[in-house]
Amino acid sequence: MSYEKVKQAKKTIVGIKQTVKALQTGHVTEVFVALDADVRMTKRAVLLAQNKGIPVVLVDSKRELGRACKIQVGAAVCAITEW
């Protein structure tokens, strides 16, 4: 279900740095984090989302998350935005 939600989203942001920037601007509605990603890398995005009250969804695979985001490589973090 989570991968489908990412696939159907009109606007997604892929990557840790881009997701953190979008969280800081306040345009993110939901964050997706791959469980097989390095926690040290994803921790900042997860904590920022939780502090702002934005839902964080855990998914199993970076590879599948990357495919859902329509990229050729794995994605540790992605976000759905409202604009």
C-alpha cells in the first residue's frame, strides 16, 4: 500500500537532503523511509518530520521505494508534497 501511495502521488521529493529541505519549508504531507537504509543517514529526516507532526511511513526496501519514485536506484527517503 505504501509503495502505491508514492506511485500515485502527484509530487514527490527523493533523497535525504531534499526531503529535509522540504520539511523545513513546511510543504511535506508524508515521509517514507526504507528500513534497509542506514539509520544514521535517515535519522535527521525522521526526527524533523516527527517534530513537525508529519506522518513517517516505514517501508521494507530502498530498491522498491526508488522504483515507486520512478528512479533507477534505491531511495532511502522520499516525501510527498502538497504542491
